[in-house]
Amino acid sequence: MLTQETNSSKQALLPTYPQHIIEALTPRQLRATLAGQQYYSHFHGTSATQEQLGTAIERRKQQWQRNHASLEWQLHFTRGWNSALLAEQKAATQEQPAVVLC
């Protein structure tokens, strides 16, 4: 009998996510965190400005209110979003070449 791996089992949380919390995450919390990371990556890949990113998360919050999403889901989604944001900031600072002043 063949078993299929889900996408969430193939994906890992970013190193910017608080590592001591990962072990305590329930499967639902892990899915929410991964969803937050993916949502941020989707918008960041479009060269969105910080204002557009803020608008995107505000729209998501309104959608949660309409759908009566649990606070737990919102919290872990936002943590995933923040870890993706931090990962992008670290990459951006590492990619910038050093400026030589003469």
C-alpha cells in the first residue's frame, strides 16, 4: 500500500521561527504557521511594498472575522508571517554589497 506525503510534512518552518516552540505545536498550529509563511512569500515575491503587505494582512484579518477563525489560528498564522518577514530581512541585509568609501 502506497502512502502519500502531505505538503506540510515536506515543508519546514523557517530558522527565524522560535525553535523552542516548534516541538510543542499541534498539527493545526503547524499548518497555520506554514500558511502564514506561504502567504507572506506569495506577496513578497510580487515585489509588494511594506504598505501593500500590511494591507494584505489586514484583509486576511477581516476574512478571519467573517469566517469566525479561532484566535489560535490567527496567532500561529501571524507567527509564520513574522518568521518569513524576518527571514527576508536577513537575506536582504546579507545580499547587499559593501560600499567602499574613498
